[in-house]
Amino acid sequence: MLKVQGVSKSFGGLRAVDQVSLQVEQGQIAALIGPNGAGKTTLFSAIAGFHKIDNGGIEFEGKPIANVAPHKIARHGLVRTFQITQPFARLSVIDNIIIGAYQRYSDYEHARAHAEGVAEQLGMTKILEQPSVSLTVVGRKKLELAKALATSPKLLLLDEVMAGLNPSELLETIEIIQKINKSGVTILLTEHVMQAVMQLSSYVYVLSYGQVIAHGAPQEIVSNPKVVEAYLGREIVDA
Amino acid sequence: MSQSRSGASHSVTWKLHLAILICALAYPFLFTSNFAINLGVMALFYALIGQSWNLSGGFAGQLSFGHVGFFGFGAYASTILQLRYGVSPWLGLPAAALAGAASAGFVAILSFRAGLKGSYFALITLAFVEVFKIISNSVEFTGAGLGLLIPKKIGFENFQFKDRLAFYLIILILTALSVATAEWLRRSRFGARLAAIRENEEAAQALGIDVFTEKVKIMLLSGAVCGTGGCFFAQYFLYIDPSIAFGLDKSVEMLLVSMIGGQGTVYGPLLGSILLAILSEGTRSISQVQGLSLVLYGGLLIVIIAFLPHGLIELFKKIKPSQSRGTDA
């Protein structure tokens, strides 16, 4: 469904993403992990059209989408969320979600009904009329998810939606993501919370210093010495 | 405000619109003096051009200092058509809308293509107006620095009336249309998208909103409304010159009436302009000091920004108990 081939992106002299290739199959939940600064968010932004890439190719459902304007990519059904949540601050929660729903419906009544359905799916019915600035962390993360989901995407790019959640909120969110996936939405997510990665994803790519250093099923990944090294550093044996 | 877009309140807003329209219609028949009608005309005129600013500045968050430029294009378009080509000012009105829209589109496309936002956009619009002003000051076609004088020939076909009441009714229709446009914006998908752009452009893009196109569209609409204001102004005073048509004082007044009344709201500009009209005419009758009204207005602006950051309209909302609460999370 999504094919990233040899994508590179530099900021000045810094190669944030270096020759990355990955693939997401329809119906899958794939994860992209890696230490801070590995280039996960940059890669997400590049896929969603927010960064121009230097070289390589990106295909979504067989169509090339590299360097296409972000709103066009979103209309094709590839929608991202932001790690730093980006609510429409002075709008209420429901009005935020309706903005997403308006991609599917042109009239207010249908858009609102659709948005309310999405909110219910995410357990947000009680906070619909609240201004979005007043939300707690979990509320903001859910809203970020809800806005994207309301556009009825085919592929969701979730950028650390579980960062900063407490254990019970985490479990709830994992369940929600599984439900979204079961309803037919393919998901590619980045995450630091390994519990979530292990439970959710069927395939994992590990990014370090902009390069894919390992990929495979989650169980294989955690025992891969390269991955352990990237996260924890090398043991100083021969010193 | 876009917060209150709920289906249940539609019948309430209908009654509100009707009540305000009836008041506006009754006004010139209750207060028949020339002074009162002139006051009404000026209040509605500022409500019209204030609303045009509000469409792009309030609803879409594109703060412009250059709206007077679109006003000026409208004023010059209808006046030049009339003086040089003998076109009736009634046809000049749509022509002015077109000219206003075209100039706004020109400014918008150039600035948004270059990615100018916020204060950069505000500054570039200011620069455009200066350019327009200098050009109109030096070109014979626009009457240069002397300006253009429309000869007084009272008659319906010339858009000139003996009785100011006719002007009042015309500006009332124009302003009512601009309010209707704002009301439509508040309820429509287009308006919701503009609100999204105002709040967060990147997030709007991520949800599939074509930010550039939507911003250009609202500037075209805003420019058209502003252009009709220009045509009306020229017909009412029968004279324009570069410092009237492209004078920054009008830009500031458009912005002020929206901000004081409540930007991004349907009735904010009208509320602000009524206050401005009363203040300016009122202070003029008390004292001969030029611009005293603006001093008062400036002071008022400070008070309002401090205590009613969303504008005077908040006072009315506070009376209504139906507003959603829940900021305590």
C-alpha cells in the first residue's frame, strides 16, 4: 500500500533521513521505532508531503506521491497526526473533528453526525463542547487521532500518539488503535512506548541516524544486537 | 462565533437577524434629521468595509493592513467608468466589486505564493497600498493628485439622490448582504475550513485543506465586498483622490471596527462601526478638535482589549446563558 524507496532528506549538512526504504501492506499495523533524533518524524513529514525529499521515491496505492502537496496526499487517504498535537485551538472539540469530517461530507449535518460517530469510537463524547485548548494530554492526543480519523483515511501515520500517557490511558489507546485497524484502516506508527509497539504492530522498522538498521517481526527486533546497541550503546569490553 | 455553530440555535439566530434588520429599516423613519441619517449611513458604510476586512481577517485570520487598497480599486473603477466611458454607476457597482476582487486576488496570490503569513502578510499588504497610492497619484488616468470629481447630476440613473434616505437604504442593502455572507461563512464548510486555517495552517493541510486556494478565495470575496464600499463612497461624496482611496486611516478603521466589535463574528463589525460613528459624530458636535473621536476610540480599544479580548459582542454573549461552558478541565 505504501512503498518508500531510497528516500533521503538533508537539512543543510545533516542527513536526517538516509536512503530509507520501507513498505506497509494493506490492513497492517507497522511500526517505525528508533532513538530520539533518528529521523522518524522527518520521514513521516516527507511521506505526508510536508518535507520535499532530496531523492528516492514514495508510492501510495501504486501512485507516486513524493513531493506532492500535503493536502493532496491527505485527500488520497494518507493522513498524518502530529507528535506535538496541533488542535485548532479556539474551536471546540467537536468543531475540530468536523473539520476532518468535512473532507467526506459537504453539509454540516452529515459532517457533524460523522464527527460524533468518530468521537464516540474514541470515547470522547463527554468532552465534545469543550474548547480544545482546555484538554488534558490524553484528550489532546485523542483529538489529534479523531481529526485524522474523521477524514476516513486509508492509511494513518500516527506520530507518537501514546507519548505521555499513563498506563491505563495507554491500554485504552492501544485498544482504540486496534479497533481502528480492524475497521479497515492501515496504520504506520512511530512510538517510544515499546509495550504499545509489541502489542500492536506486526512488522517493525528500526531507524537510527536516519538509516534503517533492522526490520522484521517485533520479537526478532528486540533481540537484534544492532537495535540494542542503537538504543543502549555498545558494551565497553575491549577497553 | 464558530464555536456556537449548533443546529438547535438556528431558529434563534433567524429571529435575531430579522429583529436587527427591522431596527435598521425603522431607524431613518424614527430619526429623520439629516444628521441622524448621515450618522446611519456612515455607521453602515463602516460596517460594510469592516465586514469585508472581517471576512478575511476575522474568519480566516489573514490580518491585512491593506484593505483600503481594494476599497480604492472599487472607487476608482466605478468613477473612471462613469467619467471616461459614460458607464452608469449602477453598472459601476458590480464593476467595483470585480475590481476589488481582482486587486485582492493579485495581492493574495503574490503574497501567499511567497508563503507570507501573519505580520509579514500585514506588512506586504501595507506596501501594496503605498504602491497603489503612488501610482494613482502620478497617472493622468486616475486624475493624479487632483483626484476625480463626479459632477452633481441628481437622478436615480446617476446613483445620486436628493434625499439621503435613498443612500441609507442602498448602504443598508449592501451591508445586509455582507452580513448574510458572514452568516453563510459561519455555517458553511468553506467557513469551517477558514477557521481551521486561522487556527493552524499545518494541521489544516494535514486534513486535506488546500490552504493556498482557500485563502485566495476568501481574499477575492473580501475584496469584492470592499470594492462595492468604494463605489458607494465615491457616489456619496462625489469625489475621490489617492489619499482618500488609498489612505491608511480607512484600513485602520476597518480593522478597528472588527476588533472592537468582535472579529470573526457575524455582527462584530456592525457593533464596532455603530460605536465608531456615534463617537466620531458625537465628539465633533461637542468639540472642534480634529480626530478627538479617534483618541477616544483608541482609549476604548485599550479597555476592550484588556477586558473583552473577543470584542463587544462578548457582552451580548454573556447575557445569554446558553453558551457552552466547560473550560475547567
